[in-house]
Amino acid sequence: MISFLLDTSTSKVVIAIYKDKKKLYSNMIVNHEDLSTKIWLEIDKAFKMSGIDKKDVDIIYSVNGPGSFTGTRIGVTICKTYGWAFKIKVVPISSLELLATTVHKSKYIASLIDARRGYVYASLYDSNLKPIIDDCYIKLSDFKEKLVNLDVSYVSYDSFDFEVKTPSINIEKIIRKHCNDKGIIAHKLVPNYIKKTQAEEELKEV
């Protein structure tokens, strides 16, 4: 089973290729504004270094948000095009679930992505990646209030005024959990923005 994973939804781009549960290639790069012009080069490099032909991939893990609207859209479009071209099934993965694969000693792990103005994209998982609080767009203070008295670690690429762990992504954990997922046909893959874009919100107010 050859797996390809792509995450462009946060400040770090993750590209990985696995054979069964063995890592053939894994790399993390900074998500720059010119991502759309460079991402294909990074993907080509991944396949060349892993020795895998693109058409031999069996399953695509597409991280489809939440996170950066532009970044998420780029990654979803790539996975959608790739899956359609080679008739490969696609499994959508939450960016917050990917963050939650970070090693921790607490009973729960809370994934956070700064959504600005005091809001975050957030979720809560147990050590087996079982969602306790589903992905949501919420005021940070309200989310933290939900976790009072819980044994929880926070993980995020972003900085907050409390302790957060730097993500250490465990792609194998994602593969173990989702390798038997039925998946979807590529053209049904869509971004999971959770909240509306600023343009949509402004239009609604008119």
C-alpha cells in the first residue's frame, strides 16, 4: 500500500510518501506566499527521492482544513487533480487531527490554529486520536473554559500566552487510523473551512 499525504493548510507544509507503514519520504517546509508556484517542485522531489511513480500511489491523504483559506485550497486542488488523473481514492484528513498526533503525556491533546481576533480553530483528541470535541471555530477563551479540570496538552504552530507544544507530526499514526477508510472519489473532495471567508461574511452584512 503506497500512501501520499499532503498538508498545505497551516504555516508548515507537510509532504510524505509511505509504503505500508514504512516512511519513504517525509518533509516539512515553510508555507510561503508563493506556495502555488513551488509546491509542484516539492512534490516532484518527493516522488524522485522515494523512488515511487505517481501512478503507483494507492491512497491520497488530503489535509483539507481548517486553516489558511488559500493554503487549504491549494492542497485540496492538487490532491483532487492528482486523484482524478490516476483514479486514486482520497481520504480527507483534518489539519487539527494531524497536529494531534504530536507525542504528549496528558490524557488529552488540544489542537489549535490561530484564526485571529481572539478566535481559533480547535479540537480535542484522546491519545488514540478519538475526537472528544470536534473541529470548531471558537473564541479561544470559550474553548479553554471547556477544558477546565481536564488533563490536557495544547499543540500549535502558533504562539499564545500559555504553554503550547510544538507539533511533531506522526504520519504513521494517521495511516494506521485511516488506512481502511473507504475514502471518496477525487471530485467530491472539498476544503473544510469551518467558517466563512471574510468576503462571504462581508457580503452577508450588506
